[in-house]
Amino acid sequence: MTSKSKESDDRRGIISACTWALDRLKIIDQWPQEEHLAQITATDQQGGGCAYNLGVDIRKLDNTIPVEAIGLVGNDADGQFLLDQATSVGIDITQLRQINDVQTSFTDVFIDSGSGRRTFFHHTGSSDHITPDHFDFETSKGRILHLGLLGVHAKLDNQWKHEANGWVTILKSANSHGIHTNLELVSIAAEKIREIALPCIPHISSLIANEYELSALSGKNLCLQNNQIDGSLFKAAATKLFELSDDGPLKIVVAHCPSVAFAMTRDGNIVSRECFSVAPEDIVSSVGAGDAFAAGMLYGFHENWEIDRSLELAHATAAISLRSTTTVGAVESVERCLQFARS
């Protein structure tokens, strides 16, 4: 049995942890066949990785919400760029450390200008070197820990001392300090998701995942056709996770896809909300939309909003994020995100 941790009322803010990376974005005219040529029509670079994206999005949604960074970057130009970007939006970088002789994690992101589809080539770099020892929850004041991405952190993905992996160690420590723990997955092989993430389920407070990730984790398909989540299938998958959580702190499971999102609480209450329709001329790229959705949900959690209101903001933040090639370039305040989406 895993005891439910009591979340502290004295804490405030978001701890955005683990994947701090540089995104190198290339807009291409088409996705080529092997040994064929595609033309790069535009380039950009921005901070990336779930920790960077969510931390910056939260600060853009509401700059009164404190955000603390935890992670590793290289002692190189890319690492300094990430530190400067985080500082510029008011993120506390006390626990975002630079290390020598390791390249900062980076992702080459290719965006097809015709379809808007994204393809990622990721170098784990500095992310492979972070361990539970880099997390200090004694000095942290944050109330919600956003932790990811499982599967691209060599030391955390493997056994750590007597625990199944380093993620479990971090989650247990956060729980003992009264911190709400949220897990973010990444769309890697289904068996790898289950291997790393299943031991974490008894120790998380919430899960926000896309349709593929929750299907892989629960072993239950969420979609009937067109990759759209079906409500009854989602209920079965979420129920499975609550069973795996046993008496753990898991309160809510959220799944999203481009058309709809569902949320289910431990007592079986299910809320769904369709996404906002965005004019084609406003869509530049969907890169970062998943992190923007998570930022909207976690903002709602932090502010103790009703689930439906949190889902509305999550969809709105994802919708407004579509206007930029970069992960966080288009996100604005809570009010502006909702205004844009409703219009």
C-alpha cells in the first residue's frame, strides 16, 4: 500500500523539472523520401523541452505565479541561452545547473509547411546526467512539481539505489514534502513507457498525457478512429491507472488529442471539452501545443479551479500557441488566451 501524501497549503508556485533543451526549428517545404531533397524555408531557435516550455508558459499566463527550474544544461552557449531565457521571464534558476564536458540537450525540429506536422531528432546530452540528488525540495517553495520526460534521461530511467528508477525516488521525496506531483510522458515505444512509468503511478497526484501515451501506459486503446479519444475507452484507461495507484495520491487523469480532452477524478467523475476551432491562417505550427495544454491545466490546478474551467484554459493556451513556430512564442496571459480562443 502507498500512503496518500498530504499536500501543503504553505507552498505556492510551479517546479518545472528535468528536460531543459534547445530547439532548433526548421520549416521545410515537404517531408522528403530517403535520399531526396527538402528545402528549408525558415529557421529559428528557442528553448525547448517540457520543463522549459511549461515554465515559460506559466509565467506568460500569469507572472505572479512563481516558477522554479530544476535541471542540468551544459557549460556551453546553448546552456547559457536557456539560463538567460528563463531569467528573462522571471524563472528561479537556482537549481538549473551547468555542468562541464557535456553538451546541452537539443532537438532538431522539422516542420512541414504544408501539413504542419512535426518530426523531432533529439540529443539527450545533459539530460542524461541528472539524478535525484539534483532535487532539493527542502529549499523549494513550489506547490506543484511538473516532471518529465520519462524515457530520455539515462540515469533517471534506470534503477536508482533500491527504487525501480530515479523518477520514483524524486516523486517519493516530493510527496514527503507535501508537493503535488504531475508526470509528463513522451511518445516513445509503448513497452518503454510502461517499463519506466508504471512504477511511478502510485506516487503521482495527476497525469496529463496525449491519447497515444495514455493508451500505451494503461494498455487500453483510447481511440476508435481518426485518433479521436472515445469517452468510454478513456474511462477504462483512467480506471486502470487509479487501480494501479492503489491508495496513492493520484487525484485526476487527463488525456488530450487535437479535437477533445477528457478528465477523470478518483471518484469517477468525468468531464470532457472539445478543443477550440482555430482559423487556418492563424496556424503556424503545433510544436509546443501539448506543453501549452499542460500549462493551462496545471494553472487551473494551482488556482483550485473547477475541472471544466481548467480544461477550457488548457485548450485556449494550446490554441493560441499555434500561432508561432516556437514552443512558447505565442502564449499570452490567461485573459488573452481565453479571449483568443473564444473569438
